[in-house]
Amino acid sequence: MKIKKDDNVLVIAGKDRGKTGKVRLVYTAKNRVLVDGVNMAKKHSKARGQVKQAGIIEREAPIEASNVMLLCSKCNKPSRLGDRRLADGKKVRVCKSCGEVID
């Protein structure tokens, strides 16, 4: 998967199309990502003593990784990732539109 934790992404499909956020978790086996403030779902929770309150909690749900696009930090555009290049002996991700290395 080309998207990693702490990447800024743009949602390109679904009910939250156009929203941006930071990736909190990546589920590589299911090809899904958890983005801050995107794909909010309501969960009904039962009270568990003094620790957990009962009620309806709104929280993020994972979204398909193909529905998000990485935002380049240099050109501030959603971009695809190009071939990996070797820089200082490491493979790095490269922005297809501007050619800059993405950290």
C-alpha cells in the first residue's frame, strides 16, 4: 500500500468526497485507512459502570484506500505516486506531478 500513517490525503469518492484529513491507522490486510474526521459512523454503546457512558457515539470508520489520494506537501495537489527512487541508499516515494520526494 502506498499510503502510510500521518500522510495528508484527499477523499476522491464516497459521501465525504472533497474532504481532507490525516491518516491515523492503516489496515494493510483489508486495504483500508482510517482518516481523521472522514466517514463518521454512529455507534450505540452500552454503559459499563462508571468508566463508560451510555449513548450514541460518533467516530471514524475505515475507508477503502482506493477512495483516497495522497496530497503532495510541495505542490499541495492530490497526486499519484511515481516509481520509487533511491535517495541516500533508501527507496523513497515520489510525486508524479512535481517530481519531488514525499516524506
